[in-house]
Amino acid sequence: MIRLFDVRVPGPVQERLEAAVLETLRSGQFVLGERVARFEAEFAAYTEAAHAVGVGSGTDALVLSLRALGVGPGDEVIVPALSFYASAEAVLLVGAEPVLVDVDPHTLNLSAGAAEAALTARTKALMPVHLYGCPADMPAVAELAQKHGLKVIEDAAQASGANLDGQPLGSWSDACCYSFYPTKNLGAAGDGGLVTTPHAEVAESVRLLRTHGATRPYYHEAVGTTSRLDALQAVVLSVKLPCLDPWNARRRDLAKRYDEALAALPVTVLRHQGGVYHLYVVRVPQRDRVMRFLNENGVEARAYYPYALPDLPPLRGKEHGDCREARAAARELLALPLHPNLHESEVAEVVETLAHALR
Ligand SMILES: Cc1ncc(COP(=O)(O)O)c(C=O)c1O
């Protein structure tokens, strides 16, 4: 089976991972501490961010960022109608209302035009998602935010290492949220997440919220939660961070091969400018039949995502407009295998099997 994801790393990296995990296990320092602080500093330097705060997951990165930016009950947050559920779920978790707007049909990212049309007096923030690693149009989003005095929270869960026009993600927003779920481009050995922000007070607030709002031991100033990056995950991430650029380059090369090979087939390749590839996703007619054929013939492929967000029960009725592009895409999207361990010959095999399925 050609796998959709493969989280194995090359031997020398695996050895460094094992040594780092063993050293941490023996240290007895498991929650926050110097290893987490070290990774936060490394990730801040890598993304050219002023501050980086490690948290328990990508979802918590979104939730705590929203809270740190003062988003709560009575506020609306604009979220693209096509994303992983957590983007909108985070808004619900802070008691605010997600307003789901249609996506650009070529990139499937937040359309600034659709976002502008959905603004109301209650709109507090915009949440662009860099879907599949392709950066949203951040200059347009930032301009819209500035014009209307809105906060911007980037969902960069799928885009570790991405740049847009030479600038790292996080350059246009109040908070940029990452997930280190194991299959992500920078994956931990469990759950993990992180917030970068240019604002010292937002970083301070996320730090406060991740440890029960405690400003000193047993003195709690706010209602927070338990959401800390743990030291074992931090050392795994520190070992892997220097590999992220070469792994992303490998994903990009493989994606280019897919682009070239798929040009002859009746599938639609997404416009994926800049950024990184988290997934390689195409639009195919009769997606479910094609997916079944691939899965029965040695290629793991997955509908990613099979539902537009407004079609999920907790989000029903929360769309602005008809979200036609998001809904049309959800019927056709198919993720094909993509990971740094994939071989060129496997890309050829996937394409051949896909051609067969489409015949
Ligand atoms: C776009 C997007 N947002 C948020 C998340 C949530 O991240 P986590 O699973 O680390 O909570 C994910 C993870 O799958 C994601 O893909």
C-alpha cells in the first residue's frame, strides 16, 4: 500500500530523537521547563516571530489566541467554509460565533472579498487558514483587517515552514497558530501546538491561560486551562526543526511531479502558490468511486474534506451566502499520498492507478 502519510524519519534523525527522548525521560522534567523554552526560542527564530508560546495542541493554540485577543461571547469571527473542523470549533469554544464564508475556487483559501461581504458590527476577527500548506492571501486579509479594525488569527496548522513572498507566516497577523500533530509537516510524537505573535501582551496572555491563569504558584488571576507543550514533545520538535526545510523541499519536488504527471488527466490541480505542501489534493469527478478504486488497488487516498463546515451539525446555519465553492469542492476533493519518504516511482504508480480509475 502506498501510504497517504508516513511519519518515519531517516536513521540518523531517529537516533537523535531517541537520545533526546531518553535524556529527557531521565531528567524527570516533563512539563514546560528549559526544553520547552529552548524549542519556543528556536521556533520563534525560525519563523522570525517576536514571541512563541508552546501549547497542548493546534486547537488550543487557536482557542488561547482567540481568548488572548479578547474574542468571546457576542463577537463574530470570519472563518473559511472549508477547513478542518477545529478552525471553527475553536471559535465556538470561546463562546463567539463563527461566520463561515466561501473560499477562493482556485486555492480553496479564505476569499477576502467574501470575508468583506460578511462583515457586521459584531465582527471581531478574521481567521485565514493556510489549507494544505498553501498560504491564504495575507496581504489582502491584513488590509481588510486594518480597514475595519479587526484582529487576525492565522490557522497555520498545516503550514509549518511556509513563506509568502519571502515573508514567514505570522508576518501579517496578531497570532499565528501551529499544530504539531504527528502527521503535520513538523510533527511531534503526540499532540502539540504553538502560537507565534508580534505582541508581548498576547504572548503573556497565552502563557497565563495555558497554566490556569496562574501568575505565581497557586495564585490564579484568570480562568485558564491546562494546555502546555510537554518537554518530550519539545525535544522531538527541536531535533526535527532543522529537517523541516529539506523535508518541505522534498514535498515540493514530489508535488511538482504530481502536477506534471496529472496534466494529462481529467482532474483539477489546485493553485498552490508559495508555501509548503502538507497534502497533495486534487479535485476529481465521481470522487467516492475513484477513491474506492485507489484504496482497493494499493493507493491510500482520502476525501479531505468530505464536508464543507456549514454542513457539520454544530455549524449548521452559520454560513454567509451559499458557500457554493466550498460545497462543490467538498464533493470532489481527494488527497493523494505525499510525504518526504515517498519515492518518485510511487508518484508514478499513484498517477497510473488514478488514470485507471478515471478510465
Ligand atoms: C487546519 C487545521 N486547524 C486546526 C487543527 C487542529 O490541530 P490539533 O489537531 O493539533 O488540535 C488542524 C489539525 O488537524 C488543522 O488541520
